[in-house]
Amino acid sequence: MALEDVLPGRQRLSSKIIGALLTVLLLALAAISVTLLLSWQLEGSSAAINEAGGLRMHAYRASLQALLLQKEPENKALRFSLQQEIKQTDAVLALLQQGDPQRPLYLPSGDAIAEKFQAGRERWLRHIRPVLQKIASDTNVKDASLWQTMQEQVALMAAQVDQLNQLIEKDSEQRSAWLRSSQLALMALAVLGTIVLIYLMFLLIIQPVTRLQEGMQRMSERDFEVRLPVETDDEFGQVTAGFNEMGDKLAELYTSLERRVAEKTAELEGQNRELALLYDCASYLQQPQKVEQLCEGFLARIRNYFDADGGSVRVLDPIHSNVHMVVHHGISKDLVEAEHCLKVGDCLCGAAVSNKITVIHDLRKMDRKHELQCHKEGFSAVSVFQIQTHQQHLGFFNLHFREPKVFTKSEVVLLETLGQLLGVALENVRLATREREMAVSEERNLVAQGLHDSIAQGLTFMNIQVHTGARHYRSDVSGTRAKASGVRAKR
């Protein structure tokens, strides 16, 4: 499982770093935005000052052109120029009132500036513009007081425009001070943000990494008692907790190293003893000898290896379903006589033979233990291991213990393997016996065949001799008869 799935979002190191960076970024953007706003306002105020100065210029030019028209009422160019000045003055007033964000241009906010602008605008609309329009449209204006009033109103309007410019300049000076203050604040924010970020990086990353490095250095020097404080719940806190857990396991492993080495050494010694027993039994069982000798040496070796108080080897007679005891060690004559020949299925051993399984009996836990001869002999545990080869069941061997005995899994496997080795050896003995029997039978057949051939030859020779004697006899009888006939003829 990843750390992102274990830690809440607010506790992750990445969340803290991103939060700090975003905070500094937002503060910097806010300071920059204030600076940009003040700069934009100063630029608009400067444009407003320029336009207000142009307003005063247009008013003076309009009044001057009106005076010239008084002298030259028929001058159309002056009249047209006066009308244009009136329109330009109206446009400047409208621009100052509405503002222009694109330039930018606007009057600064403030009651004094707004009142001064409205006063000058009202003076133009009520007192100056109507007079100028009348002069521009009427060529018969002869009233001298009208010209005098117009000049006075233009002078008052110019004074109001000057006051407006002074207010705008004062406001611009104040905004300039704010701009400088914001720039200084931005610089201070940059320095402070850098310091804060450095401190956060040191606190969140450098310091935990340094502690981990120091802990690893001490642990590499076999100081397995070193532990680091878990001060946060972020990824470094998880890593520190894992480091402490690793230290606990290493300390446990180091303290139990000798015990583990002793256990491994004992295990290796046990395995070597098992291999030595297997090799010894395999070498012994490969030697040509009788069944009793094989079983005797086999039983002596496994009894000595397992410190058994007694034991026996029994061979199965599948024809009569009997199990015969071949050799025995450490058991009484009564037990030998009682179990010298068992029927398959009788007693504990006979039942194990019928089921063809390995059985280790704890006689103390059996219900009818007092009826068992083994228990009467003082044995507490009896084991039954099968003797078999190539899926052929040949018998079993017992190990008797007076003290309780528990076999490990490896010991059970070892004894089952030894049972297979003994089964192979017994099968080899049986095959060798059968081979000898077949050799004797074949020799007897050859002798019988030879004897049969000699008698037949004698009888044939005698038959030939009889036939030869018979022929000689018949020829002698014929000659005798011929001679007898000749003698009688001569007579």
C-alpha cells in the first residue's frame, strides 16, 4: 500500500510544500496586483492632469477668439474656430467625467476632487458656454458687459481647474507614496518568503534527512539502540517510524544471532547425521548377505541413532496374511513369543500393516492400554514404519521407547526413506534367492537331460546289436540247414 493511501492529504509532505509555495505565491501576486493598480491609477491621474490643463487652454482660446470676433464680427474662420473650441471643451469635460480605462485616464476618487470638477463644469455649462455660443452664432452682439462677464467667468474657471490639478497632484503624490510602500513591501515579502521557504525546507526536508543520515551512520557502526523521534505525520514521519522498526528488528536479530547460529549449527549437524545414517544404511544394505543379517544391522543402526529402548523388523507373508518377526532388540521373550507371528489387522502393528501407513502410538493416551503387551513391558511409545519398494508392501519395523517420544517431520521422512531402502535390499535378496533357485533348477534339468540321452543311446546300441545278432543267427541257421541237406543228398 502506498503512502498516499495511508496519509491524509493535509499530512503529506508534498501538500505542506505546495501549501507553503502557494501561500507565498498568493502574497506575491497580491503585492504585485496592488503595485500594478497603483501604477495604473498614477498613470490615469497624470493623464487627467494633462486633460485638465488642456481644458484651461481651450477656455482661454475660446475667450480670446470671442474677443477677436468682437472686433471682426464678419470673420467666419474665427467663428468656426470658436465653435470647434466649444466642442473640444465639451469633449474634454465629458472625458474627465466618464474616464477612459484604455489610456488609462480618470479622475481620482475623492469628494474634494469631485466637487471641484463639478464646480468648474457647472461654471462652463451655465456661465461660459452659453455666452460663447451666442457670440459664435450672433454677429450683432454689442453688449460690453457680456464680454466683461465672460472674461471674469473664464478666469474663475481657470482658477478652479488649477485647484483641481493641485488636488489631483496631491492625490498622485499620495498614491506614489503607496506605490513605493507596496514596492518596499514586495521586496520585504520576497526576502521574508525566501527566508520562510528556506526555513520550511530545512524543517520539513533537510532536518529529517540529516537525522536519518545520522541514524544510519550510527547504525552502520553497530549502534542498534539508536531511535529517532517521530515528530510529524507526513512521509518523513512514516519513514522515521519505519527506521525505528528496522532498528528494533536489527537489534533483535543481532541479540539473537548467537542463538540462531547455534540453532542453524544444530540443524546442520542433524542433517549431517541423517545423511551419515542414510549413507551407512545404504552401504550396509547393498552388501550381499542373508535377510536376518540385513535386518539385524539395519535395526541396530536406527536404534542407536534414535536411542530407542527396543525394536523389531517384521516381514509380511502375503499368502497367509501373516507378519513374521525376523529380528528384535530390547524386548522380552514373552513379547517375542506373543507377537512372533501376527495376523494382518491384529493388535496395533497388524492394524498399521492392513492400512499401510506410518503410525506413532502414544500408549499413555490409549483407552485400552493395559491390555497391550507393549504397555505391560513398560514402553510409552511405539512407532510403526512400513517396509516397501515400488508400491509393494514387504513388512514393517518398530521402535519402542520407554519415555515419551515425538518425531519431527524430518525424522519421519528419514525413517520412511530407510524403510524404502530396506525394502529394496529385501527385494534384492529375494531376487538373488530366486536366481539361485532358478540356476539349480536349470542345472538339474541339464543333468536329467544328459541322463536321459545316455539311456537312450544305450538302448539304441543294444537294439542294433540285437538286430545284428538276429541277422547272424538267421544266416547261421540257413547255412546249417544247407549243409544238412547236402549230407543227406550224398547219402
